[in-house]
Amino acid sequence: MKIELAPIRTIFGIDLRTLALFRILLGVYILIDLAMRSRDLVEHYTDAGVMPRSVQIDHLYVTTWSFHLANGAAWFQGLLFGISGFAALCLIAGWRTRFMTVISWGLMLSVQNRNTFILSGEDNLSLLLLFWALFLPLGARYSVDAALDKTQSFVKNEYASFATGALLLQGMSMYFFSALLKTHPIWFKDGTAVHYALQLDYLVTAFSLWFRQFQDLMTGLTYYVYLLELVGPFLIFSPLFHRTLRMIFMLAFMSMHLAFLLFLEIGFFPLISIIMNLTFMPGWMWDAIARRLPQRANAGLHLWFDRGCDFCEKTCCFLRVFLFLPATQIRPAQDDPDIGAELEARNSWVVTKGNEHHYKFQALALVFCSSPIFFPIGWLLKRAIFRNVGDRLYDLVGRNRKTLSKISRKWFAWRTSPPQFGVVTQLLAVIFLCFITVQNLATLPWSGVSPLPASFKMVRQALGLYQHWTMFAPFPEMTSPWPVIEGELADGMIVDVYNGKVGLANFGKPDLVSKVYGNYRWRKFLSNLEDQSYEDRPQFLALSYGRYLCRDWARLNPDKPVLQSFVIYFQIERSQPPGVPKHIQTRQVWNHDCAG
């Protein structure tokens, strides 16, 4: 039996359809991320919140930059959020893909640098994925750019370059270096790492509280996670049994992140990690999916448009790309005398299928019915209620074709030159791949690479290429904190400042500690505040948070006396070995006088 080795291009290449999926999911992720950030726009990104610009600027590296630091008002932050959201929508559609990728990357780096004390691993990974996306033809398939491309730049779906290899290696380096940093015996000897991770009540879900009774399962999961992170990054690139191993380990890593989602309140880290793993989806999987899609009767489908109508031709191209109709022919109606006469007589485009001729909105319904994905929409469009309205809309569009053609020529120009992903792009990809490899090696205490030179750090911070994959490394945290804030109003009344209630604060343990925090970004900020209280330096996080609480109380309680003072406590529960009960320690972290 002859054993075949997968070629290098297959191992380190990415199918163009996979890159299209990557582009769409990145855009969706950005929109979700923006939606979550916008819930705390004032609190986290303005001068009225917990991190005024004057405080943040004092704690940024010299080459760190942020557009969001230009103005501390909510309207300005909302404007930048809106621009970022627009760029994400364009990224999903694949319109001016490379430019929109640059905008999305720049604004993501900018918003992260606006408040660095609420960041977590998901922010690091999403920024790195967007950075590598700059070097890739994300718009080569299923995009506005692909519909407008007359150069036939990418004929085959197989695509391999140094940039594709860099993206794949970046993803797996996260796991591999995380495994190397897991140096404590609880990972590879005791097998209790998952036990300790699930003891962190301020992070775990209700499901974890139930699951942690199964000690043997947690031991097995400890070894599974450790070995998967250590060995998986090699086997997923194996030239032997490549198809099988790639599928197995891609799904294995994704299953691990789904488990994280089930067990831990860690924001969108599982989501962005799954998006990263989907970049390993090979072309044969797409081919298998295509074979299993409903086979629609779309053979012989022709779209005939009015020659000279730029808008009409481009609309046909968009329909062919976005409805998955690659074999559909698009031609000027004037090329066929009979079709041309029909177009003139009916003042409509013509869609032919065999001997059938369709016009106006009915023709659009037929095109949708021919799609292997969107045929249910076609069925709806055929209903009388949609057909009557649709024909009127079609006539409205038809009367404004000249205006629409002018707009399309300006904003949706034909691509007449191939996109530039040549030598310079690939050389930069190689340089930055070496750069991030050095950065990862520097995180290993025994590598001898650290400390890094100042010039290296300057580039790293300017481009957001920092990485240090300490996910539960060298071991999970051993303390689980949650805040309790008790204060006094000007009239002497005692209040629970954290929950905004009159009366004594409750120091008892909540049923689900992770729900004490508004969301994972608030958890990160308050965790950083608690960590900083152990350091022998000015407690600027506690001071900024205290000032914010004074302002916030006055805003939310205009009919009550002003908040005079309060004390920030943290209830701290230390994780214990299996079978040993935990105890809560009350720790006073900060005293604040609102008049001071």
C-alpha cells in the first residue's frame, strides 16, 4: 500500500471559499463585539466613565496609538463605533474588501487601546486575525468585489501563499505556546487543572457548578486539553493522513471552545477561536457540502440585460455570485434579436430557462428559485402579495436606471486590474511571521530570547502584535473575587453602592457569583483593580473607579442625597484541592471620599 504525502501547498494553503467564510465571520464578530461594547460606551470609553483619557494615556506604551483618544465625548465614540460597524458590513459584503479590512483592523486596534484594562484573550486574537487578513484575498469569492472582477484573477479555489501559512501557524501557535507555558504539575501529573478552573466561581456558569461533581471527568478533560494543545498543532499540519487528521483536529479544537462556552463566562473568546479554526476548512469539505445541497434545475439559466445599462449588468453579476449560480450566463439582450425585441416591448430584463421566458419581478423569483441555497425565498416571491408589490418596485427601479447606473459606476466600479497579493505582500507576511514567532518564544522563560529590544517592542505595540498565551498557564487562578461596595450618603444613610440600593451591602456569597458582574469586560476591569491593590504603587484604577461611582450615583439618583463616601471590598474565595471546603475572606481594597 502506497502512502501519499500531502503537498506543501495543500498543508499551508487555504481554499478561497474558506477565506470568504473567514471574511464574513470576522465581519459578524466585529458587529457583535461593537454591540457589546456599545452597552458600556459611556462607562468604558468616555471621560465620564471609569477610564478618562488622562488616566489611560499615562499607562500606554510610547508607540501605542488610538483614534478614540482624540475626544472623550460619547458622540465621538459613537461616531467611531458607527464607522467601524459600516466597515464590518462592507467586509461581510466583500465591497472594497482590502480597504475595509484595513479600516476594521485600525479601528479595532484603536478601540482596544482606548481602554486597555478591560481587554482579554479574545481581543488579542481577533486583532491578530484581522492583521493577517490584510495579506489575503478575502474578497475572491462570494463578494461584491468578486462580482465586479473582470480579470478572472482567481480561477481555482485552491490558494496558497506565505500569508495563508502565516495565518494558520498563528492560530496553532496560540495552543502550542499555551501548552508550553502550562508548566505546573496540576496539568501533566496531578490532572487537577480543570478542577481548579471550575472552582473559579467568578468565572463559571451554572452548568459548571453542577458538572464539578464529576471528578474523574475533570481529570480526563485536563489531560485532553493539555495533550490537544501540545500535539494538535503538529498533527493538524501532518502530510501523512492529512485529510483525516486535519478534520479531526479542527473539530477537536472547536469542541474544546464549545466546552469553554458551556463552562466559563469568558466573553467571545470561544467564538473568535472557532472562527480561527474554521480557516483550516479544506476545499474537499466545500465540495462535499455542494454535493449534498438540493440540486436545483438551474442549467441553461440566462440573464439578459439592456446593453449600456451599467446598473443592470452589475445587478445580474451580483445575483450570480450571491445566489450561488456560477454557471449562469449573463449577456446583453441586444446580442439576440428576439430577446432584444422582448426587452424593448416589455421594458424589462429577460430571464430565460430552456424555452421559458420570464420578465420583471417574476424573473427575479425564478432566479432565486434556481439557487441551491435561497430557493425558499424564490417560493415566497412567487406569492401574489409579493409579485404585485414587486412589479411596482421593478418599474420604479426601471424609471431610475440612469441615476442608478451613475451611482454604480462611482461606487461599484468594474475591477479591470488584478488585486495585488504579490511579492511585496508575501515578503511582509514572512517578516511578520518571524516577528510573531520571536514574540512567542520570548514568553518562554527558558528560551533565552527575552528581554526583547526596545525597537521590537515599539513595532509590536504600534501594530498590536503582542501575544502571550497564558490561558490557565502555568496553572489556573487560585482565587475568585467579587466586589462589595458599601457607602454613606450626605444624610448619613447607608447604601449598597455597587447594586445602587439603600441599606447595608450584602457580604454573603451569591448563588451564581459570575452574575455579580455586569459583563465580562466589567469583570476584567474589577479584577485588574483588585490585582493592583496588592502592588506598592498608586491605585489609579481604584481612584478612577471611585470617581466614576460618585458621578454615577448622582446621575442615577437625582432625588437622593449625594454619595459622601464608600469602601470597596472584595470577597475572595481561594480554590482548594478536591474534597476540601472553601472559605471566604473579606478584603478592604479602597476608601473613597466623593468630596476629595
